[in-house]
Amino acid sequence: MSQKRYKYLFGPVPSRRLGRSLGVDIVPLKTCTQNCIYCQLGKDAPQTLHRSEYAPINAVLGELRHKIQDGPEADYITISGSGEPTLHSGLGRLIDGIRQLTRIPVAIITNGTLLNQAEVRTDCCKADVVLPSLDAGDAETFRKINLPHPQLSFTTFVEGLVQFRREYTGQFWLEIFFCEGINTDETAILNLKTWIERIKPDKIQLNTAVRPVVHPEAGKVEPEKLQRIARLLSPQAEVIADFSGHVGTDVSGSDETAVLEMLLRRPCSLDDICSGLGLLPHIVQKVLAELLKASKITCEEKGQKKYYKAL
Ligand code: SF4
């Protein structure tokens, strides 16, 4: 295998929802319609609603062509990464191009705020799985958690989700991110439930701040409480468990580069890195020690786990 560095691809990384996910990153860091309090990409970035050709689609497809030949194999090609992917005006062309290259299913992780636009829905309809977010069932909670662009209205946003569900025949997995004390009381849950009944997702997946986040108010919800909330929703939601994929011996490329590229995207634990890159723990531990020594990464404890993050 070669040691090519990729500008638009990362992983495969362990995804708690998609297994080994080959990430495709098509917008610059923190280019987003929102500024969520739980965002792992930093804080206080200006939101935008401007769709543009942020990354050249041919260059992205060129990297993908190489990566698919290079391995390791992925369960999904996931369009996500450093911001909101539906802000890329070439999203539909990208998925068409991926279809020419591989049969690996395509997923889009989106905050869903642009699904009120017909052309965004047309682009997203090309994917096999779309994973939009809905963290609030009312405008005030939406503002508190997601800090949306001032021109984004809550009703327009959720009506976009409802409309997309009507048009889309693929898998629609709704993610709800819970922040203790903000969207966890009875009223907040009932408001969410009302919208979910209209959206009719195939799955509901509950998440909370298990990784370090920049805003301390994005408080972690304890697993027992998340399980209680899951039982209140319909279809019954699942709490996204920690990824526990196979750790193989398939050492690929430059280990240090691969680990660093992964940590540039988001904080990861030792298990995350081993599973995502197919590396054995002792190799990853060695690489992490070197990166810490060189002050290229930091280590932060959260709960029982240590998370590593690129500087
Ligand atoms: S939608 Fe995602 S990328 Fe955008 S601010 Fe929220 S967490 Fe960050």
C-alpha cells in the first residue's frame, strides 16, 4: 500500500453508527449553518447559508479512486467531516461520481437545515443513508443548542425534514444530541416527539457528549437517563453505543500520519484509533507517545477514557 496523503478523505474511521466509515470532507473547517454548543470543531465560527463549490469535485473523486484501490476497505463512504456537507453545491455530482467508482454505500451526515431547499433534497436523495440531526422540538431550544444562522427559522428547518422524508426512499436515521438540562426535560422530549411523529424516521439515534466539547454547558447525559428517553420515543430510539469494531493487523501507510489525520478531524480514544485504522494497540500507543512528545497532540480525560486531539 502507498503512503499517499489525502486532502479530502479521512479514515476509514470508527463510526458508532456506520462501522468503518471512509470520510469525505468537502467543506473547509467549521463551514456550517450552525454553531452547536456540542461541536467538536471549535467555537464561535460565523455561520453561513451560502452553497458553493468549496472543494473541486474532480479532485475529491480522484482521491477516492486512489483510496478505494489502496484500502483498507470501508463499510460506508460518508460525506461529512469539517462542517455541513450540504453547503457544497456539487454534492449531487459527487455522489454520481462515487457510484461510478464503487458499490460501497454512500451516507451523508447533515444537520438537515438546508433540506427545505429542493436542490439540496434532490442531492441528498442520491445517497443510501441520510443522517440528519434534530436536537430541539421548539425554536427556543433550537437557538440554545444549535446557535443557527439568524436567517434559519426552526419551523422552516423541521418542515424541510418532513418534506425530505416524503421524497426520499433510502434510510433516514435521525440523530438527537442531548445536553443535560437543556433538552432533557419532559416538555423538551414531548416537543421532539411531536415532530418525530411527523418526520417518521427509520431510526432514531441518541447521542450525548462522550467526547470533549468546547462549551461546558453541553453537559453529558448519563446512560440510564438516555435509555429512559429512548423508551419514550417512537420508533423506540437506540442509544449509540461505543464503537467496538474488530482490531486487525492490517497496518497501512504511515502510522503517524494516519493517526494525526484522524485526530485532526475529531478527538478519539485509543480504541477508536485502533478500530478505525486497523492498527494494534501497542503500535497506536507508541505513535501517540511520539506525537505527545512532539507536542502535536494533547490528551484529555473524559469519564473513564482518555481522548487524544491534534493541536
Ligand atoms: S452542525 Fe455539526 S459541524 Fe455544524 S456546528 Fe453543529 S456540530 Fe458543528
